[in-house]
Amino acid sequence: MIADPCACASILLAETSQKASTLQPRYWSSQTSSLTPYEIRNTPHAMPSTASPETPATAAPPQSATEQLMGAARDTTGQQATPPDSSTIQLLSAEVSEATRLLMRGEWDLLWQRVYAFTIDFFVGFVPRLVQALIVLGLLYLVYRGVQIVLFRLLDRSQRVDAGLQGVLLKVYRSVASVLIAVLVLDQIFDSVTGLVAGLSIAGIAVGFAARDSLENFISGVTIMMDKPFRIGDNVEVDGQFGTVEDITLRSTRMRTLNNEVIVMPNTQMINQKLLNHTMKDVLRVEIFFGIAYKERPQEAREVVLKEAEGDDRWHPDYEPSVIVTEMGDSSVNMRLRLFLKNPKQEVPVRWEYTEKVREALREADIEIPFPHLQLFVDETKAFEGAPWMPASGRRTTSGGGPPKQLDGGSSAEGRQTADD
């Protein structure tokens, strides 16, 4: 027999009012006091019935979309709810479809019961979680800002951490903190974020394989920041390129050459290739190469060149300029002027300036600066003395011991013919 509808409605309203007043969850619980309105309507012992004991109880219908949706929430007693089988969007779609069907059929009582149950379940289950997530978000943001301020001050006071490394560390901190905050906030809203974290991990691995070169440059950038083979403002030479470092990022390093050109070098090349830093130390030796003729005296050239370097305040006080002989070349005696700068960044202008000064000083002192050439000395008298001259005709000449004199403008054959005549 069918239960009395009025009795069922009374029991339903009483139960939902009690649950709403105490804010107790009414879903996914093993206690009979936590039965949903749908279960109350279909539970035999909860409704008056005129059926005989021998009459078998009617089987409960499948769980509704609303009950599945709300069952994903954690109840206030701390019990972990079983996650629904369908996604949230599918459950909402099913609930809207069911409500539309009841509306079209004019079943206002059932429609009201479904809307009322959904509203109570939403506010009891989801809204507290959302409020809790917002509170956690606010607290985590305050902690994030506090740690960021402390970290920035510590990096700013540290003498061993340059500006480039400070920027990289702050970027890494912001990225890691943002991911952690997002995971903790989502954990307050949903029952489990394990699937989300696993999905992100798999996506990260796929992206890592796709962007392997970028990851190599990133690791090289971190290595540069930690090892500090050069810093912003240093004059470096790498892969035959000389320039001043302007910026260091996690992917590349930017240098400005003497021609005012900007070179972007991947960090992997900066790490793997030979790199020469001209400004890492407090003192830098600049060498000016020059040569003098073999007939000149090296001591005289040394005095002339050192006189040009006297009185320059750019030299380091602990080192004096010097001139040494380095090589006995094919055409010159090679020498070298050594200057010690107290500011290594002045290397290029000093080199240009003293290359010209050395040349002018040697010229004014009448000291020859040779250029590569060969001198051939031939003693014609000794070379042809007593040697017979054999003309092209095969006849041996009898006059003189040397070759016939060639007339101006004539060929060699004409010269020999004239000599024979």
C-alpha cells in the first residue's frame, strides 16, 4: 500500500528544519538521524504504513544527483565523505534536468522539496568550506608577504649576493609560494587534491621533455648565479666576443660589445665555453706590444717608453710600469710595456691610448720600428767571377767573365745578340 502523503510531508519538514537549525549534515552518513529527505520518504520504518509485516519493503531508488553532489562535501563531524562518481558539472546538469521535468509536470511539492534540500545542502556543505578557504587564503597571504619582506632585506644586506641572484631567488620564491598556497586553498574546498597534483606533475614532466633546452639554460643560469664566474658590469671574453655584461637571466646573458652591439648568449654556452673575465680582480695588467730594429738598443727604447707612462694616476700603487724584451723576432726585437690598472674597467681606453703614445715616443726618439721584410744581398763580382757565360745559342762567350749587358728596352735575347756583335 502507498504511505500517507501528508504524513510523509510532515516528517520531511520536521527533519529538514531540525537539520538546518543544528547545521548538521544530512548526507552520506550511517546514522538514521542524518537521513536525507529523499531517504526519509522511502525508508519503511520512518513512515507510517498500513502494510502487513509480511509485505516486503520497497527497494530504495538510486541516489539523486543532488545527494551525489552534496555527498562530496565533508560533514561538520569530521567524517570523510566518499567522492561522487560523476563530475560536479554533470551532477548540476542532472539536478537542473530533474527540476525542469518536475516543473513541466506540475509536481510542485516534489519540486519544492528538491530545491529546498539542494539549498540547505549547499549552504551547510559548501559555503562553510568556501569561507574556511578564504580565511586560509588570507592567513597564507600574510605569511607570504612577511617572508618575502624578510627575505628581501636579508638579500639586500648580504654582500655575497649580487643584484642578479637576488632577482632570481625572489622569482623562485614567488613561484613556489604561489603553488603551495593554491594547493592548500583547494584542499579546503575539495575532499582531495591528489588527482590535481598528480595531473600537474605529469604535465610538468611532459613540458620538461618538450623544453629540454630551456631547462638546461635555466640550470646553467642558476649555476652562474651561485658560482659567480662574472657579474653585471664585468668585461668578459667568451667565444671570441669581448663585451660588458648588462643582464643575467635564468635563460641567457646579455653583453654589449665595443661596437655598441648587444649579444644574447645562452647560459649553456657561458658555462661550457672558455670564459675570460677581465674585471674580476682589483688589479689588471695591460700589455702593449711593440718592436724595434736590431740596430737599436733595448735599454734606450725602455727609457723612452717608461717616460711616457710616468705620472699617470690610473696605475696601481703597488705595481710599477715595466718594459721587457720578449722575443728575438725575424725582423725586430719584440718588447712589451706592462701597465697595472687599479680600475680594470679602464682596460680598453688605456690600451688604445698607450698604443699610440708608444709609437709616437719611439718615432720622436728616432728609434726605428721595423716592419716584416726580407733583405737580399748579392755580391755580383764574387758570384760571376771566372764563370763562363753560356748564351741561349749554346756558344760559349769569350769576352769578359760576366753576363752580357742588356740594352734598355730590349729582351734578353737581344742583349746577348748585341754582346756577340
